Amino acid sequence: MSKEIDPKLLEILVCPLTKETLLWDSENNELISKKAGLAYPVKDGIPIMLPDEARKID
């Protein structure tokens, strides 16, 4: 079951590699960095912003 992420948090979070704004994927409970091609997981409402923990996406 996915949860919504706080919109204020989404405004300030950026990809640690590219510094670009992230997109919220509520279906997969992830924050997406299109430029880096990574999906950062959100566990229990906490974004895990470590590139080693991110999933590679196309």
C-alpha cells in the first residue's frame, strides 16, 4: 500500500547525484530522478536518498 509523500518535502528534495527535482511515483512508492535514471525508495514515509539503495530505471 503506497502512501503520499509530504508536498513540502518533495519541494526541497533533490537527487543527490544530479541535484534535479524528483518526481513522486505513488504506485511504486519511489522518488524518480529521470536524469540519473534512478528510483529512490520511500520506506515508512522516509525517502532513502542513497544512490546505492536506488533502483536503476530506463
